[in-house]
Amino acid sequence: MNRNKGVRLVAAALCVFLLGGCVTTRNFVFQPVDNMVAARQYDKAIATLSGPQKTDFYSSRDGVLYNLDVGMLQYYAGHDDQSAQSLGEAERLIDDNYTKSVSKAAASFLINDYMLEYSGEEFENVYLNVFKAIDYARMNDFDGAFVEIRRMGTKLDLLEDKYGKLADSMNGSENAKGQAKAGKTEFRDSALAHFMSILLYRADGRPDDASIEMDRLKKAFVDQPHIYNFPAPKLDGMLQPSDKARISLIGFTGRSPGKRADTLRIATLQNAIVISYDKENSSGRLQNKADVVLPFPSATPGYYFKCQLPEMVAKPSPIAKAVVMVDGARAGELALIESLENAAFATFQVKEPLIFTKTVLRTAIKGIAAGKANEAIDKQTQNQGVAGALLGVLGKAATTSAIEASEQADLRCASYFPGKSWVGEFEVEPGRHTVSVQYLDSNGAILYVDDLGDKDVGHDGLNLLTSYALF
């Protein structure tokens, strides 16, 4: 083989390796912004993410991610109109990206998800409507809030169909071999959405509709025990008339799940591939979980390669209780109504089989092609002495590294959704009251006090307060 040609081969493979490995270390880059959020410096965090250094945080493919992050920070900062706009733009981009993904699913089968526009996790797409609903409610736009709640319900109703259509489109590729299938979800109805509807209907003078929503809230707990694996809040008093004013309070705690990469190791047999699944245990050590054999008609024995899959992981919170104080006295506790964390895991299960199929088949196709290229390198360099042998080793190593680097998992997800939601109502005399929420750990120690300040509370209307402890 011509020496210059061999050098170009190695250089090209190394370039692919370097380009394929350029995955942003999101946690490290976002740490200063996370510190601002922890200090409740939401406006400063928004300015940082939206300023001249925006490209340090988001690529050109991260429009959804940017709008989700900024929209949630605007929500926490109380910029309701801006938050609704940003979350609305995220929702629009999610819809657009999904439409593109369906139309191009077969053609883009060999492209890593990380190289595509981020389309949002389904729990992000679902819950952004809840936060938009609260935005509108706080602006006294009840019609707008109702629209968002209905959108959330529609998305949950159509979730499995959505990914079924995507699977059908993926199977239009000859590379899919008809193996793409969507998963199932256990999350079909949101108790938090029904709680919001009860508040809105009651404030709008529609008690019968509020009663129907209460029944649906209770049914959500009964029908979805894996999502609502905690006692249903006792909220029947919301439907009872009262001479006093009511403070309605929604608290959000913790952080929604993130992602980490799990490793798949693939070996070829005759017309089949064997997949070994390595997964981190609680100590961070890799353990083999399963060996799966899949038909792969073009495979020949003796090739070995690996890839990564994203796995959703929880972010535990020490918060175990939320106590509401009114005018310095204990008014009661908030009750857990929604685990956004549980919903995140449940909705991720719908797309997980598609990610698995696409990643495995893509890696096998590229890996087998790379293996054959390595065999060609061996033949071309076998008579070139030490220099040829060195070029051959470097070429094969770079080619293998390029395949593995290009198959890193897509670990993108929004950073600032909460992990849990708590609710409660507290009767007070109409007038001005000082309200705060104490967040406690399992031992009863106060971890944080959210001082909501002085609030005017009337007998009628929507006296909705929100509180946050995002840790």
C-alpha cells in the first residue's frame, strides 16, 4: 500500500473518532447555573443561559432543551407570560421534531439520536402543560389554563399511538428488519392535572365539573398503582362550601430524573448477533444483566464491538414533608399528589425499545462494515514491514474507536423540572396573611423554609400559591 494513502486512512479514521467523541459534558458545564438555581437566583441563571455564552450550553440541535430550561426558570421566577411563551415554543418544536422524525425515520435509521434535533422526553412534553396552566392561572386566564390541562390529557391518551407510528416508520428502513416496536406505559392520567382543574372549575363557579374532576383524581390513584405508589391526598373538603377564604398551595420539590449511559457489547454469529448488557449497580460497578440473541442475516462470526444506551436515573431528594405556616402558626401539611419521577420512568418505557433496536442494529451494521475494513487494512499492510504493521494497527484502532465514539448515548434532558408535587388547602379569614412552607427531612429536621410573604386572600376567586424546594 502507498505510504501516503495509509497515512490518510489513519488520519481520516482518527478525525472520525475525534468528531464522534465530541459529546458535551453537560453536568460540568451547567454547574455554575445549577448553583444559581440552588440559590434561587433564577433571573441570573436565565441571563446566563440566554446570553453571549449560550452556545456553551446548547448546540444548534437543542432548541427544545433551551426553551424547556429557560421556561421553567422563568416559571420559578414568576415571569408567567415569558414562561408560557418559552414552554409554548418548546412544545411547538417538540411537535415539529416529531413530525420530522416520523417522515425521516427510515432514512435516518443509521444516525445517532444525539446528532438529531432533541425532541424532549415525554414527561417533559406532558408536564410543560401543567406549568403553562399554572402560568395562565396566575395571570387569571382560566381559559388558557383549561386549554393546557386538556392538551396534557390528549398527549397521555395518544402516547402509545405516537410511538407506534414512529416504529412503523422505522420499519420502513431495510436496516430495521421489521424489529422496531414501541413499548407500553402505565401513566395515562395525571392527578395533579385534575387538582388544577378542580381549582379552576371551583373558582369559575362550576361545582358539578369540579366534583367530576375530584372523582377522576381519585380514580387516577386507583387505576395507576405503579405511578401513585403513595396514599391519595384527602381533598374532599375542597368541594364543601365555606364561609372562610381558602389558600390553595402547590409545592414542588426535588429534581426530575437525569440520564446515564449503559454499555451494550455486541458479538456476531452466523446470521445473528449476541448482545450483552452491562449495567451499573448501586456501587457504580458494571454488572452483566442479560445476553440476547437477535437474527441478523448479513452477520458473519468473529466481530466484536460496543455501544451505549441511555438509562433514566432518579435524583433522590431528602425532603419527606412540607409544613405550611400561616401568620406564624402551623396550618397543616401538604400532601404528595404527583411523582413526576415515576411518570418520567413510565413514559420513557414507551420509547426505550425503539432506542434499543435502533442503536443495536445501527452499531451492528457499522461494526461489521468496520470489521471488514480492518481486514482490508491487514491485507494492504501485511507486506509493508514495521511501518505497514504500525499503520495497520493504528488504522484498525482508530476505526474501532470511531465506531464506539459515534455510539455514545444521547443523555440530553431538561434540567429544571421538579421531582414531586405536593398540594393542600387551608382555610383562613379573608384578609392579608403571611405564608411560608417548611420542608423537612424524614427525621423532622427543617431543611429549608420558603417564605412566600404577605398575601391577600379573598373569599372568592383563585387564591393559588406555589412553593419550591428544588433539591
